[in-house]
Amino acid sequence: MKVTILLGSVREGRESHRPAHYVALKLKEKEIETDLIDLAADPLPIMGHEAGYDKQAKDRIEQISKRLNKSDAIIFVTPEYQASFSGVIKNAIDHFYSEFHKKAIGVVATSAGGMAGINASSQLQNVILGIGAFPMPMKLLVPHVQNAFDDLLEPHNEKIANMTEQFLDEFIWFSDALVKKKNAMNKGEHAA
């Protein structure tokens, strides 16, 4: 199975990259092929202004599309801004549809406060349904993200490590079930 992590945090001084990289590391330890798309490193132009896209922007969109298409499942990582998910994640969702369709999508949300991105994660799960994908019921919520990880991207406390482990175990099970069902359906179509 291949999992793509879509990191929707681009602000200077951001902290959401820490749990994104930690989740990627933990997936790799579970021998899951992992691709992390950092939208700060690979920014997408604002959707709706296609006439103004230069060749570099068009190429970036195509490359990200290919990377998302190769994934069996996806994890969105977003900070919570003004009680919602990041505009960067929304812009990425607007750029791609078939790349997400009928895939399991997990949500990792962070916040600087104690609410841990609960509003962002709940709203994002509704959007995931709207794009024809399957939101995993369990979410990974990271409160006080600025204090949650050290410089080596390791969590400062066991609670975050345990929550990440539970989230990934559920995510892998959920994603694997969907992949198996899609494969069985595809075999049935080819047999008919």
C-alpha cells in the first residue's frame, strides 16, 4: 500500500510540518510506502486563475496529480486557522478530484491551543465526503503543536506517540479494507 501525506501548512514559523514528518516516519517503520507532499515546497497556484498559470505552475500541478494518483490512501495534515482548516488544503482539494475519489483519507489537525484542531478536522471530514472519498472516523489531533515535538521531530510526550500509533493502526486497517474491496471489484469487472 502507498500513502501520500498532503501537508497544508505554508506559513513562516509553521509547526504542522512536525507531526506530518513524524507520521511519515511511523508509516515507513510499518513498511508502508510513503510520499509527503509539502505544499510549502511545492506550492499550488490559486484555483480559478488558470489563464494566468505559467509553465512551472502547470508542471507542478501535473506532478502533484501524478503523485496523488499513485497513492492508495491519503492523509491531510492541517493547522486550525480561525476555527477551520487551512486555505492551502482547500486550494489543493479544489485542484484535484479524481485523485481523491474513493480513497481513504485520514485527517491530522493541529492547533496552538488546547482544542487540537477539532473544528478543522470535523469540517475537513465533511469536505472529504463531498469529494467522493472516505474520511476515516478517527482523527489525530495535536494540541499545543508548538510544544509537542522536539527538533528531531520526536514527540515530547507518550500521549502523542500513543495517539499517533492508534491513528495509524486504524488508518492502515481502514485503507487496506478499501483497497481490497476496490481490487476485488476490479477483478470482478475484468472477469465479466
